[in-house]
Amino acid sequence: MNKVPFEPRLSKSGLCSDCGVVAILADNGNMKICPRCYGVLWSRDSEDHLRKKQAEATAAAARMAERRAFKTKLKAREEALKNKDVP
């Protein structure tokens, strides 16, 4: 069975863990790439940052869903009150 090698990581000094070459920035500074092995380099800090960002987005989506549900109930209530007043 062939083992898949570990992906290269970004060291604390900003070098590729496999090649030891300084990483270059790509995608408007969102990614770091090794110019020798073309590996997309991630640091543990960036992985934590991405997880936090995803958790914040999930929480924001939940808040928006709650707001939509509240507005829907409010509109239904207003319609019910309008229909009651009309003889």
C-alpha cells in the first residue's frame, strides 16, 4: 500500500517545510505557495483562523434565519389584525 506524503506546511520563519524556500503570496495575499514544489502552504494559525471565520459565518446565518422567521410571523400577525378590523 502506498502512503500519501504529508502536505508541506508553512514554518514559523515563512519557509516551506519540505523545500526550505520562502513562500510567495497568491490570490491577493490569501494563500501562500512554495515556488519550488508548488505546494499550497498552510500554518496551524491560518487553519484556526479559517475555522473561526466559518463558525462566525454559521452563527451569522443562524441569526439571519431567526430574523426572517420573526419578520414572517410579524407580517402574518399584522395581516390577521388587518383582516379582523374589516367588517
